[in-house]
Amino acid sequence: MSSTTTTTTTGSAGTRRPSLRDPGYQAFLVLRAGFAVAPVLFGLDKFTNLLADWPGYLAPWIDDVLPGSPQQAMYAVGVIEIVAGLAVALAPRFGGWLVAAWLAGIIVDLLTVPGYYDIALRDFGLLLGAVALARLARHYHGERQPR
């Protein structure tokens, strides 16, 4: 194989694994690490409110629909974010879509709270990254067909 080949042959004949020299695989690894670690850290912070006053980000209409206090809602949000981060770490083909869907829900919430439009726009960029992760995971992770 030439040095420009993006996969290397390993194991039985016909099976391949990505090369760390492949820019697409590098992008997959960066996105996978980021979308595994960040949701877990943000999820844990929902229990401590060290980074932000998270209940302040909850739209009043969502608070009206959910039982309990806004902080209790943030506890549930924290659990979901931790699960999403673990899903990305263990099953990025599924986890990427889970994070993208979760970010879509956050965007809807933020667009209904005046003054958080900039954060909604940032989260839209993150949603695009999560979709890119899911698409790259389809190519680089899981069962690969022999070539």
C-alpha cells in the first residue's frame, strides 16, 4: 500500500481499519471525543450549577408542562445529557443522532426564551457537528463490509 492509502489491512484477508493519517477518520475521532465528554460534563454540572444557573435557561412554557421545579427539570436534563455522552462514546452511529435530536430540543427551548438567541445559534452549530459525527460514524465505526 502506498503512503496515501487511507486504510490499512489488518487481521483476516479483506478486513480493513481506518488509518490515523486519514483526515476523515481524524475528524471522526475529534467529534466523537468532544461529543462524548462535553455532554457528560454539562450533564454533571446540572447537579451543581457551577458553570451556569441552568434553571434560568428553561423556557417558562416548558416549566409549566413539566412537574416539579426548574432545578428538578435540570436534574432530568443532566441525566439525559450524561446518557447521550455515553451513547456517543459507546455507539457513535446512534449517539450522534441522539445528541443532534437533543440539541434540536434545546434550540426550541432557547428560541422561546428572550435573550438566548445567540446560544441557540451556537447550539445549531453543535447540532451540525453531531450530524457530521453520526455520518462519519456510519463510515468509520461498527461493522465494516469487506472490500
